Amino acid sequence: MESKLGICNPAVVILVNQAVDRQKRKSLGEAELAMNSYKKWSEREYSRAQRLTAIIFGGIFFWIIIPFFIVVGSAFVDPWLSLPRFFHRWASTIVALVFMVAGWLFANWTVKVQFSLGRGTPIPLMATQRLVVKKPYTYCRNPMTLGTTAFYLGIAVWTGSLSALGLALVYPVGILIYIRQLEEKELEQRFGLEYLEYKQRTPFLIPHFWARRMGYGKN
């Protein structure tokens, strides 16, 4: 009966395997096409004025829109979920200011280096044209993400909102997944051994001096 139904028929097995192989090739082809398109965008050079414009609009997004989303979003979520506040007067204010100021300075230091040395911007479609391995990129491979994450967490602490802490991590988690799945692969293709050596010796996100003390891996 199994033979009549074709369950153990070698021809059916071959057809199924061929269909699976075609689907795999199709998926790989689509991924390769997406990577090639991204690589072309990344390799394109832009004028100084274009890069400055991108940085201005990026600044509005990173420093105004996202913080607004965190503050306003938490104002709706906290009452809805009846979440308690954790604000403790001056202590929360000091901690928030430390995170916000340090994060803002660190992120903008990164933008300056990307613009001057890398001839690019934090915007993926206006990526750096050169591999930047100078400070702050000696501390970790993603200093921009580290700085913005610290800034957003500072805002969450300042509001004293538990939901704000969760909302503050939405963008960082999303961008880190994007970096792992797409950006790092594109950098490996574009800069080759130079990037692989840099990747090997530099932590992904936790700064170098912290990574050594805490025993975190580099990749």
C-alpha cells in the first residue's frame, strides 16, 4: 500500500528533494540579491552637504522622536498595566543625567568620527566609506548603539517608569539584530580581512575595558 500511495517511491523522494533544493536556492538567491543591493548602497559616496543633511535628520530621529516615543508611550502603558513608579528624587535624577550625558557624548563622538574619518554617517544607506578603527571604535564595534542605548535608559530612569525601560530597549534590540544579520556580513564582504581582524580583537557592544574585567567574549 505504501508503494501505491507513493510514500516510499524513489521517484517521489527525488521530486521532493528537488523541490526543497529549488526553494533553498531561491532563498539563497534572494538573500544574496538583498546583500548585493545593500552593498551597492553602502559603497556609494555622498557629498559633504548630503551627509550633513542625513546627520541632521538622523539627529531629529535619535534625539527627539525616539525619546518622545519612550516618554509618551510609557505615560499610556503604565496606567494601563498599573505599573508602579521607581523614581527616588535626587538619586534617580543623578543616575539619569549620568546615563543621558555620557550616552549623548559617546554617540555624537561616534558620529563625528564617522563623518570625518569614515566619510559616512550613522544612516545605513550612507555608511562609512572607510573602515574606522580609531576611538571610540577601539572600545567596541558599535559605539553609536551603545551611546544611544545609555541615553534612552537615562530617559527611562528620569521618568521613573518601568514600561519606559522596556520601550527604551526596543530600538537598540532591533538595531543590534540588524547589525548581526546584515551589516556585519556586508562589512566582511566590503573590507575583508581588515574587518575580520578588527572584529576578532574588538568586543561587539560592551566596551573593551569592561569586557576584559567581566570576561565577556569579543564576538
